[in-house]
Amino acid sequence: MPKPNSVVILGVFVADTSYRAERLPKIGETLLGRSFVLGPGGKGSNQAVAAGRLGADVSFITRLGADAFGDMALVTWAEAGVKPAVRRDPESYTGAACIFIEDGTGDNAIIISPGAAAEIVPEDLDAEAGLISDAAVFVTQLEQPLAAAVRGLEIARANGVTTILNPAPAQPLDDAVLKLCDYLTPNETEIGQLTGIEVTDLDSVRAAADQLLARGVGAVVVTLGEKGALLHGHGRSVVVPAVAAGALVETTGAGDAFNGGFATALARGEDANVAVRYGCAAAGISVTRAGAARSMPTRAEVEAILASL
């Protein structure tokens, strides 16, 4: 029987190295940056931190190297109340990401090298089958090998656990994988890459979402940045507005804040529409702060801003 409020996340931790500059350099060019920050990141880890800060009983499955970045991960999770289900590999390194932030807009471009987490295998998920089967919600992304994500989704689905796949970074997915997803949570770019449909407006987003429903996804939640998110499926198609919480600083962790918030609300038994609203509020707060994991809001902050609307 799934435990209420329990979330299990499979994913990657990386140390984010964030560089802020006026623009990206051209090949062969060197630019002076305006700032540098080292901090915790990785989509799965960020989502786990978000869920932990939002009050979920959250566990995170991954692999780390036996190095300083791995130690950073354990400290980060302890501070957020995340329970690690981790194998540390002395023969590999903990992942790292190079993040460029455009100074004027806060937009970002990212290169990720997952390190030890690139060696996650389906057997790692089998070893945590009991943990997954007891969860209310299971979440994964595509930064670790696809086979591991699929095995986690299979275990969750077989035990009646709600499944969320955040298909980032986007890659081709078979219908058999999509049928394991109660919710698929791409952004506009990712849904275009998944379906081959050129996404230019809300109608084309809906057309792409319809294709994914036809291929077996339960419901599609498309994050739309400052426009909010589209919940498409289960007989409804509604745009949930974004939640503005202040001046934009950086968008790096917005999608992860949304997914962590969405999963947390579902684990509490909320309707999908309410859960999307909760995710939008978490994302709206996160973009007012620098960093990825560091930008994730608390439950009190999200509930306060929702109450003020």
C-alpha cells in the first residue's frame, strides 16, 4: 500500500559550476565572466531537494563518486530532508555541470557530465524495489541511462505507484516507455523533440500532447515558462497560469522546482489541477533566486504565495 506523502526519485546529482556573462563566447573566443558560483545541482537531485523542502517524505536513488562533490551531495540532501539511496563508486567521479547564465535575461545553457550516475543500471532499481513500491509517487528524468529509468517506472507501475517522467534531456522514447507514465512533464522544446511537431503556439503544444496521449501517456503536463503550464489529459486541457513571486533572477532550477512541487502535491492526494498550480508556485519562487538546488522554496513559502492570490 503506497504511503501518503512519500516520493521516490531516481536521478543524477551534479555539482553546478555556474558562469554569468553578457553572452556565450564563440568557438575560440575567451570572454570575461561577471560571476562564478559552485553549488549542488542535477535534475533529479534538484527535484528531490524541492520535494524535501516542500514537506514530502522523499528518497533519492543515484550513484556518486567517492569525492568532494559526492560529499556536497550528502550535505545538500541532509539539509533538505532527503533520504539517500546511494551507491558510491571509488573508481568514478561525481557528476558536474557547466552552466552559462545570460546576464541580461537570466536564461541558461547547460553541459552536464553525469559521472558515476551514468553507470546506474536496472539492477540498482531492483535493489530498491521495496522503497519504490511503498511510495505514493515515483519520479525520474533522462539524465541517467534510459534502461534504469524504465526499470524504475516498471516497478512503480506494477505496484500502483503514480509515475512521473520528466523527459529531460529529451530523447526518442518508445510507446512501451510512454505507456508506463501516468504523467509526462516536458517543456515546450522537449515536447517538440519527442513528437517531431514544430511547437509555435498553444494549439501546436496541444497537438503534440495529443500525439503523446495516443501513444499511451496518461496525461501530459507541459511547462510553458512565464505562461504557466498546460495540463492535457483525463478529459481536460487547461492552462494553469504562472505564479509571479518577484523579479526574475535565474531560470536554471524552475523546471525542477515545478516537478518537485507537482510530485509533492500528488503524493498528498491533491487533484492534478491543484498539483500543477502548486508546481507553478514553486517554480515562480525559484526563479527569483540564483542557483538550482539553492533556489528551491519551502512549503511555507509556497502556501503563503498561493494564499495571497
